[in-house]
Amino acid sequence: MKYKAPLSFAVALVFCAPLVINAEEGFMVPVERPEKVGDVVKQRIEAEESMNMLITAGGEKLDGRVEEWKASIELSRKIDKVNEKGEATELTLEIQKFSVTRGEETKDELEAGTVVKATMKDGEETFVVNDEIVPESVGAILRSATEMSGEGNGDDNKAFGVDKPRKVGEEWELDIEEFLSTMPDDFPMSVDKDSIKGKVKLVEIVGEGADKAGKLTSTFEMTIESMKGMPPGSDFKDSTMKVSLNGVFPLDTTRQPTELEMTMKMDLAGTIPMPDGGKAEMKLNASAMSKTVVIP
């Protein structure tokens, strides 16, 4: 699993052989796991996002936007290509269900049987159906479902403290420096590293025999300093983001996680410069949730 991107989970990276430590000593439950070309998995995905943005100056509304969607998806996910870290860079997605609710309308935005080719290159994801790029409204939902993201240089296992055995019920601090180094190049904001606070916990061991798995939970929050794409002189220092990341990871580390769940809440408030030299106030409230479960 790739824990480095806050709006979506991504399965990833470190190559390690199956390893189970004696329960008295603890369990190895890494979150980074390499994927293999040819691997196919069926998934059920529930996802939703909402965003409310308002820009004002002198009490007058200059711009505003409200977006919200919920999606219920079932698909098969085939790995076509990976990078040297074992991260998927090309996928084939065969859609069984792609139901999206926007406002009061619910419809199938991709039909059952649709084949989507997903590619990650230079931090950008593209989704193609019948040699045509899908509409952005569909692409935004696929990004939360494909589990691909830009690369960072760090080790997610070290960042989340699962590079060593952990006991059931044990809770520990996020490794802040390593966490920062795992941020992908395409991460859309810079954060105040001194503001980052996070904890991880091995809640329980579930399943039996070869299906035994560790259930991990993690929460962290941070202060946002700036957003990419905003004009120079913008100030968002009072803005925050809170994220919860949870998953079920087989103790057989050659297997991928069977459940992944993410929730995110971001409150952005600050000022942006105006062409006349004045300042406009901007407020943005956003939230996201995604839950992916492997279908046997």
C-alpha cells in the first residue's frame, strides 16, 4: 500500500520476503509492498469527495464553486507495468460497476464491460477508453480508485513505523522526517513540518492461518503553508489538513492489502493578491473518503 498520498491509497514499493515474528515479540506488518506485472485483483470501491470554495473582496463575491460526488465501483485491476520500486505505472481496468451520484442524479458513467487503460507518467495519470481520454469528471473518480501516485524518495514503512515488529495494541509516533521525504513530487501543497503530528497503531490481528493479517490505523494532521498554482504573495498559513489512513495487511508480505480506507478533511483560509494591488479572501473546505475492499 502506498500511504504517501492523502486523497488516495496506493499499493507500492519495498521488496521483502514473507516474515511473521513470534506474537510475544510482535508482528511485521509493512504497508509498502511491490506489485507484479500480470497480477489481477477484483475490488469494490466506495468513494466520495466534496469541495466548497468562495473568493471575496470588500464583501463582494468574486468567484465560488461547489462540487460533490459519490461513487460505487466494482472492477478488476490488472498490472501491466511497474517501475523499479514495484509501483504500478500502467493498469488495465475492466469495469463491472461505475455508479456515480451528483446532486440528486445517479447514473452509470461507465458501462459494465468498459476497459480503461490507466497510465502514470511524470506524476500525471491518464485514463483512456477506446483510444480516447475520458472526461475529467470521470478521470477524477478513477484517480481515487486506481491506487497510483507520484513517487517520493522515502520509505513509507519507516515513515509509519512498520519497519520493525509491533505488538497488538501498540501505538507509536509517525516519523516526521521520513514522512516528508515520502511526499510525491506532484503533492499539491507545501506544509509546515513542525506542525505535523501523527500516530499509528496495530489494532489487532484478524483472520486465520495463511489469511492472518494486521489491522493498522493511523491519523495525522498538518498546517498548510502554500498551494501549488496560487499566485506569489498568497497566504494560507492558517489552513489545516487532517487525514485518517487504515488498512488490513496480510502477514504474508508477498500479498497485497485486502482493505484500504482513507478520510481527509482540509480547511483552507487565506488571501490572494489582486491585479489592482489589493487582497482577496479565499476559503475552501474539502473532504474525501475512499474505501477499497478486495473481492474474493
